Amino acid sequence: MRTPRPDQVRIGFYICHCGTNIAGALDVGEVVNHVAGLPGVALARDYKYLCSDPGQELIQHDIRDHGLNRIVVAACSPLMHERTFRRAVEEAGLNPFYCHMVNIREHDAWVHTDRQEATAKAKALATGAVRRVALHKPLETKKVPIHGEVLVVGGGIAGIHAALILADAGKRVYLVEREPTIGGHMARFDKTFPTLDCAACILTPKMSAVGAHPNITLWTYSEVTQVEGYVGNFNVTVTRKPRYVIEDACTGCLQCIEACIYHDARFPDEFNLGLGKRKPIHLPFPQATPPVVLIDPGTCIEFKTGKCKKTCVEACADRRAIDFQQREETRQIQVGTIIIATGFQTFDPRRIPYYGYGVFPTVYTALEVERLLNAAGPTGGEVILRNGKPPQRVGIVHCVGSRDENTNRYCSRVCCLYSLKLAHLIKEHTGAEVYNFYIDIRTPGKGMEEFYNRVAEEGMHLVRGKVADVYPDPADPANGRLMLQVEDTLMGRILKVPVDMLVLSVGLEPRADTQEVRRKFNLCCGPEGFFLERHPKLAPVSSYAEGVFLAGCCQGPKDIPDTVAQAGAAAAQALALIVRGYTEQEPNTAYVREEDCSGCKSCIPLCPYTAISLAADKQKAFINEALCKGCGVCVAACPSGSIGQNLFEDEQLLSEVEGVLTYA
Amino acid sequence: MNPTSKPKVAFYWCASCGGCEEAVVDLAEDILNVVEAVEIVFWPVAMDFKKQDLEAMPDRAIAAALVNGAIRTSEQEEMVRLLRRKSQCLISYGACAQLGGIPALANQFEREEILRYVYQEAPSVINNSGTYPQPATPHNGDTVTLPAFRNSVRALDQVVEVDYYIPGCPPTPALTKAALDALLAGRLPPRGTVLAPDVALCEQCPRLESKPKDLSLDAFQRPHRTALDPEKCLLAQGIPCMGPATRSGCEALCIKGNMACTGCFGPTSRVLDHGAKILSCFASALAPKEPQGIDQALAGLPDPVGTFYRYSLARSLLRRKRGPSQTQHFIRGNPP
Amino acid sequence: MSVATPILPMREASGASSAGLHRPRRVTIDPITRLEGHGKIEIFLDEKGNVERAFMQVPELRGFEVFSRGRPAEDMPQITSRICGVCPTAHHLASTKTLDDLYQVEPPPAARKIRELVYNTFMLEDHALHFFVLGGPDFVVGPDAPPQQRNIVGLIQKVGLDAGRKVIGMRRRLRDLIAYFGGKVVHPVLGLPGGVSKALSPQDLPGFQQLAQDSLEFALWTLQVFKQAVLANPEYVKLITAEAYTHKTCYMGMVDEQDKVNFYDGKLRVVDAGGREVCRFAARQYLDHIAEHVEPWSYVKFPYLKDRGWKGFVEGVDTSIYSVAPLARLNAATGMATPPGPGGLRGILHDPGGETGPPHTGQPLGANY
């Protein structure tokens, strides 16, 4: 490896005050004096804002005037300004990778209170950087072309919206949905807050637009099973589950359902959360998209005994859409970008046993109540209990599974408002007395506070307090009436509230298979389990995987307006990449020194980007540079040290460590 | 000593077992050629030259000295310094000289702890008088001396400069012969080179084909608790094999004996710390990702130091157990 | 090839000059050569030039007792073999048998036979090493020969290149057999609790059978060499049977049920210099019978018979010091378990012993033959 002699290396060192962010916490001048005396350092300066134009120009002038060939900038995180300084250095005629940043703001100034110690740490870090940068090698960024096709995973409102934007822009979109129909959670809602407009009325036009769009390939009842490749060049395998009905042949006439050997629907209906019934052959709901029926082999007589009269096949007649032999199929597609819109699941209230969900039949989740309220729901829009009676007193418990040390600590953001919405609708449908039990009422966003005021004025009971216990009302146990025990923290007293319907406002959670999806798409998850955006403010729809974007509740709980906005942003980001036509590949990639590799294969299964393969003819590992993201896993794992990594060569790292420790 | 134009060669041993001497004898028929080509001027195991013969030689009179064994005592230090002075080329021969070898496992224990156990606490010892070996024992006005027992075991190049290394516990006759041939022909690579292939053992391993491409380690087996398939990659059978991290050149002898590589050839030139590297590899390949599962899998590795640093503890970045007067050395520093 | 018992007289070393008008009071032999292990001898002479006191010092300690702790039991055969790389097979199999005992398992017959084959092969090649490379040059080249000749090279010059090739070739074949089973010949890896790591493949058997036959011939030829080079020389016989070179200690060796020599398995039997049995015990009982003594002038400890207590460096029937290795092994047994080969294996050093009685003498010069 080429190591420049110290007299060839002329390092320029710059420390940024960052206003008082850095200069206020440590002695910038002392750091400059220290670094100025290190071998190889030709010049050391401090400056108020290095990222400003004059700051960058200062570096550029010094490069020319002082013959500098390495630059160290001690300032903020490289996430902020590495590109800035690399570009500045490049404009001055140096290879941009001769520039190295030291983070003395987030890593030092912001986390220390002792000025002397902070200064010492800055010196140590700077010494390490000076040692390391001397060993830097010139590197080149590479341009990789991008395929124009986009994969959208998840057909809820986020996926639908993103797919339509991209398709309208003329891009080919593959929309993959796990359920037999798109629509997601929104399709189950009755009305939406704060406008109280009908969810179906605003959603179903978009659903049918997806179904009809020439640029959208819609695959429902399907899952992405494998993703290989990299930004611009993803190879995706989609597995299509058999619905036992040929999609292209089915016209959605529903005569088969009519003709089914079961006269009555008798099996719990998934779409209505088991509150209604369906037949083995069914359509999830009337506006399902695509309007294609499916057969549930678990309940169909033909599948169970092989001896059904197959009245459905008779009814289908010439259309011949029913195919009991249908098998799972896989499709291979190539796409350039991916939008993840896999949504959320609602909190399972069985995890908090004292609410009695699943024990007392009069305890419902909010989503179940949405179905009861819906005119297309199992009760035709009547709010009636399982005993057939309308409730007269209803309790709604907020924050079920949210803001709780024992379950999820975070706020699910939508529950306050949907609880108010349900309170309003229940009262409207039944005239019942409705009690809301809340911790805080949170109503940020356009029109939300006004909505709260409106509902409150309708005569809703709003009790600030957590329901501590739920038990059958001893005075009236036969009718399923429940007694809620709650401390009203505003009044400072314990209340016992009898209700005959209890609604649990369950929070939003990452889906159970989030980790699997995360691995499949090389995403990261935050501590609460939702997919992690690259930057909470500046890259809110980008994931840590290049070319993979996030939309909707898979990134965190949000309401419909935010979801749609985010879906639009994700679509725009995907489009931006496609329109540019290429991506720039960071050159911090790993590479195998072929003559050193023993072909032990240790690295191959470890690569999270499947960038490593075994060159069969040579029995040596090979890293596809375009796939490599420079994570370093293979470098650390290569047991014979035969994998190197640009910008993270052993020599560079050890020199840096030595530099830090020499000073320390 | 008869003057001769043949290059002079010396062999010496420090903290070693004599296996390296046997390895030279195992040149078998080839040793006759060696003897023909060189003049052996010092070789305690086989020849009667004494230390004073060595001292009498002019500096750099010896073309090459092959030294095996680790360095623990003041006498070993003196002898290797003497050999360094008398030799043009000093070759580290075998694992102990190169890496500390098995004796360096003692670096897990403090000096006093070692002496106390060996001479006092071991169950076979009866030592009511509390006698310990002494640097000097008086005898009728004379003194019988013993070399000092140092704080830690060191590799040869932690005491004197070394020109070349021949790895192995012990080195193979083939490597020994190739090294001697290269030496005699003056075809030597750059100073500091380890005279063996700089690629890991897997490349030479007859079982390489059977190693899967998607190996993930869910549990470690111990060799006596599992019926070993004599054809299949040992790692794929859960046996912690050091082969992927260990320099080749040994002809995969242990593998041919149906046992795992224990790493005696040391790491490749690119690896600073043999044990840390294979540990890093195994840790990356561990199937369980949750603490409990990881603990379960690691239960199959009851002795990580002995498994991963079987021969290389002296050369590790890990230093010996720290005594009160020890200074800590982090990187590439010589131990005290 | 253990370090010989640290009691005078030792083989006189040539590096130390004792000639001249001014007799030195002190003779230093450093290092001891042609012996595995590190050693140094300090001899102090009295006014008359006789030995007043001698110290056989081992100037180093590696500390196996200490660093073996914390290791998995099954690693011990490979770790303890590093005690000695000249006789690694002995340490390896001793550890392996200890593992059998620890795990309470008997190896299956095939495994036991493989172990015995490996061990007996080792016994043969190791003795050949000693005879031709380490100890033998004293006799074959001669005790008075210049030191630079008194070694294997000189020995080959003396016995001829063909004979040299024969020795080297036979040792190579024998060691290849050990490597076949053990992977490596120096530090084999075959030992596991209750068995071995590798089986014998039937197609390799005939080669090994041939090797056994050739080995027997080689052994007989070696005997011939010994007889011609040593026993045929009255000077040597006088030397090796001289009182000054006689060493009366107890003797320890492994014997079978009939008190015949067994290399691989059996009980340890100790007899005194008079041939009377002192004790007999299984290896696992060693702590009941053997203890170690510490001297300030050597890093090596001095094993002795525990029941007798440490009596110092004294000879005789009552000494607590015991010898091991070939001569002691013969002394401790009533004979060999297998019939002698043509030419006889007995009476090499000591004819009077005859077929039934042990020689009951200790000549360190012959201790390793």
C-alpha cells in the first residue's frame, strides 16, 4: 500500500467555531496551536462559519496558495457538511476524498460541560484525523443508472396515493398488496376526522383508479419474498397466493357467491373483523379492488372433502374463472426504486387484561366500532351490541396501549381524534351517553382543535383519568353492563361509571412481521419498531437503504392527511431519482484482495446487501461494488484480513486510533 | 573449529518443547543435503557445542540462526541477543518464537500466581519450607545461579529484531526445506516476511467444497460429543475451526487427522490480532441475534482465550493480566 | 525422553575442559546437549579434584500446571503434548487415557488398537532417535571424539551413508504412520475421550503390516550395530558397567497383570534397587504415591516416592528417588510380554539378569537403551 512520505503530505487543518456552538464549549485557538505542531500539518486555522461561502473559499485559496494536498475540517457531523467540504476541495483541484471531517460539535462541544476536557478531546480527535488523512487515497464516485419502474409495497391509502402519482407521471408501478383487496385500514373506517366525510367516498375512487390505470400492475393477495440488488437495479421476487379464481376471467358478477352450496354466510368475515359472516367464496367488501372473488380453502367443502357439487362453478359457467388447481406463483420484476407503505397494526388489547377485551362481550376495539357504524358493515350501520340491543351508556378509553411504560411508550397520535369522532358518531346513531376517559386530549393539526370543541359542545362526558378496572356491574350483571373504575384527576375523586358498551381506543403498532420486512429491504427500525427515516427532519421519507422510501404508518403513527402527504413526498423522491437517471455511488466500498482470499466463504452470508458472491471458477469471494454500501461487516468478519475497504483501510483506522491515543 | 567456506547455521531453543528440533530432524533424507550445504555451529539438541563456543565467534559469523521457543527468562533473552549479534539473519522458527505459542497461555496469569501454584499449591507438591527457585543459591562460598523468570512470555521479535519467520507448531519439513533452500540460494523475500503462503488454510483444506455458502453458526460442538463426518467442513459441523483465520502451509494436517485447526500457523500478514479476528468472524456468523440465544451458542465455547489465542496470546493486543507495576500498552507496543 | 535424574554422575561433557595444571574448583556445562530439555550442570570439585557436589539445573519454567487450568478437558491431549515435542505422543496419550478415566469410558477395541499401534510405533522411532541422534554418537563416534563430530553427522560418517539413509528412512516411515492417524507427528491430534478421531482404512492396512515386518528387521539390525559398536568394545563395556556410572535408585515402569512390560496400559510398579516391589498403583492414584520436592537452584521439581518422604539426593535401597524410562522400565518388570525376537532382547547391558530376574542396577549411560 502506498504511504506518502510525511514531507509530501501538506495538511491544512480548519476548525469551525460554528458561532458559539463549538467555540463556546472549547478553546478553538488551543486546538489550532496543537495541530499546527503535528508532523505533516502545513497550516492550521480557525474560522467562524466554515460552511459559509467565505469559509469554503478560505480553504480553496489555501489549497492553491500553500500547496495543501490534504484537508481536515473539525466542525459538525459529516452527515451535515461532508459533501459541502468535499465539493469545495474538489473545486480547488484536489480529490474530494483527501478531505476528512472531524465531528467536534455533536461528539464533543454538545456533550461536554468541562471546557478543558472538551478542548483535550478535540485535540485528540484532530490528531487522529491528521494521522489518518495522510494515508488517504484518491477515490472516485461512480454513476449507476436507474431503472424507471417503481415497486410500491402495500396498498393502503399511502401505497395507493404514491402509486397513482407515479403512474400519472408515466412511470410503470408494481403495487403489491398482501390482502385480497387494496384499501388497507382506511377502507374499514366509517367517517374521517375532522371533516366527518365518508371514508369510502374519498377512498374508493382512488382504488378504482388504481385498478384501471394502464401504468399500474396491481398484484393483490401477493407478497414480496425476495429483494436483491441496489438502488436503480432491484431484482424483486413477488409470490402470488392462489385465490382459486382466475383474476382475468372473473368479472365480479358475484353469481358464484349466490350459488355457493352454503345458502347462508356462516364463517367469520375477516374484513369485518369477525363481526359479520361470509361464505367460503367471497368478496371482501363490495368495492374491493380488484373486484375478484376468492375461495377460502379452509372452509370450502370442495377443498375439505373433494365432494362438493361445485354450484359455484356451474354459476360461473362459460367464464370458467374458478380453478381449484391454482397454485402459488412467483413473478420476477426489475425496479429502480421502492416505496414501502406497509402500514401498521392496531394494538391488541388482550395485552392489558383488566380492560376485559375478549372476556366481556360488550368490550370493543375502536376499529370494530368503525365497522358497526358503517352502513356497509355487519349491522348495516346500526350500533347494536352482541345481544342485539343498542347501548345506552358508552365508555371510550383513550390511549389503550399507548403512552404506557408497560406497552408502548409513544403517543399513537390519532386516537384522541378518532375517539372524539366515534363519540360523536355513536351519540348520533344511538343517542347514548358517551364518556371519554383520556390522559390528555391532543389535537394538533388543521381543524382538529375546532373539531374537539364541536364534539365537546355536543354534551360529551370528558373525564381526565385512566380506567383502572373493568368488572361486571354487580347491580345489573345479567345485561352485560360493566362498571368502570376511574380516578377523575381533575376532580380528584374516584368514579364508578356503569356502561353497557366499552370502546378501547387502541394505539398503532409496527406490524408483527416488521423485522422480516426490514431485513428483506435492508431498512432500519427505530426503538419503537417502526421503520427509521434517514433524518427526522431533513430526510423524513428516505430510508437507510438507498432508493427505498417510506410512506405512511410503517414509519410511525400518523393520520390520513399526513400519510397522503408523505406518500406524495415518497413518490416525488422516487421520481427525482428516476428523472435524474443515475445515482452516485459513495466509493467507501469494500473490495476483496483476490490473491489473499482463501475462498472460505465466511463473508458471503453476512452481507446485508447480498453484494458478495463466490467466483466459482476461482473459488474467491467477489464484491459487486455497485451493491456494496460500505457497511464494513465483511471487512470485520473476513478471518484472514483479505477484504479491505476504501476510506476505512486498516492503516488509516489504526493511524487514527494511534493518533487519538497518542494525544490522550 | 575447522574453518570452512560453507555458510554457518545455528539452531537454538527458548521456551519450547523440542518439537521444532524434531521438525528439523524430520527433514529426513533432506537433512543430509542440508548438512552437506551448511556447517552447523550450534544446536544443543543434537550437537555438543556450548555457549562459550558461540561467544567466541566473531559478530555476524553465522549466516542464519533459527530460533524456536518463546522468551520467558533472562537467559533466553541473553541467548537470543547473543545469537542476534553473531548472525546475519535471525529466523524465528515455529509458533512459540513467532507468537508466543502454547507457553504464552501463561500470560493469563500473573508471575507470582504461577510461581505460587507450581511450587506451593499444586496438589503433588510438598513444600513445607516454602522453598522457591532463587536467582542465586550459595554453595560453600560459591553461588549457583538461575536466570530470572520474567513477568510475561514474549515472542522472539518482542525481544530482538527478526528477519524471517517460519510458522507452525511445528513447521513442516517442506516449509523448512523451502526456507533453507531460499536462504542458501539468496532468494529471500523482504525482511519480516513469514515464509509460508499468505492465504488462509481454507484454500488448502480438502473439505473446502463442503463448506456451505450460507454458513451461520447456531451452536458450537465439542469434538468428543459429536460424530464427526470425515469429509465435511468442521465449521459446518459446529466445531470451532481456526482454519479461516490461520495461515496455510501446514498441508491441513490436523484436518486430515479429522480434528479442527487450532491456529498454530498464526494469522496472515494482514491481521494484527489472530484471536480477535476469528472471534470477529464467528461473532458475525452467529445465527442467534438475541442475548439469550447468543449466550446459549457461546456456551459451546467454554474457553475463548484457549480456543482463539491458543498460540498467539503473546502477540495479541490483549496484554498479560495487569500487575500493579505494569504499564498498559494498547497498540503495537512491546510488553514490559 | 525425559530429563535424566538430576544426580551425579552425569555423562561427562566435552565443552568443559578439566585438563591442565590448575584444576578448576568448578566445572560448568552449559547447555546440556543432545537431550530434549533445557539443562545446565554445575560441578564443584574438592581439593583432590573429585566431585564434591553437582547441580543439574533446569533454567526455565513454562507453567503447564497453571495455564492448563480453565481449558476444556478435551483440549488437554493437544496442550500437554507441548511439554515435549520429542515425545509428544507419550504426553498426548497419557492425557487421552486420563480423559477416558474422567469420562468413565472405555474406548472400543478398534480405537484401543489404533492407540496402541500409534504408541508402540512411537516407542520404536523415539528409541531410534535416541540411539542414533541423541545418545548413540557417544559410543558409535566415541566419547573422546571432537565435539563437532560427536553427533548424528559424525555417526553417519562412521556407520556409512547407506546405514544413515536406512535409519532416516525407517524413522520417516514410522513417523508417517503416526501422522496417518494423528494428523501431525509432532503434536498429534488423534486422542479423544473414549476413542480416536480417525479410523484406519482397510486399503492402508497391508502397507502398515509391511512396515511392522521391516521394523522388526530394523530393530534387529540396530541391535547388531549396538553390539558391534559398543558391546564388542571392552573399553566401552568397562566404562558403562563401572561403579562410577552406576546409579542405585528405585525404578518405576508400567506392567501388565503378569508384571511384564506394557507401554500402553497397566499398573505403575516401583521396585527398589534390590528388586523388591515398593508399590504398585493405577495412574489415577498417583497423588497417593508420588510427591514433588522443590529446590532453590532449579526451576524443575523433583518427584519422589511420597510414602518414603523426601530423603535428599541419596542412592540405595531406601532412597525415595526413582528412575523412569527404558532401563527402569525393564527393572520394574519381570520381562517383556512378547517373545524375544531372534537375537534376543534381553541381556544387552546386563547378561546376568537372565530370563527371569531384573538387572537391578542403574547405569545412566544405558538408561535410554
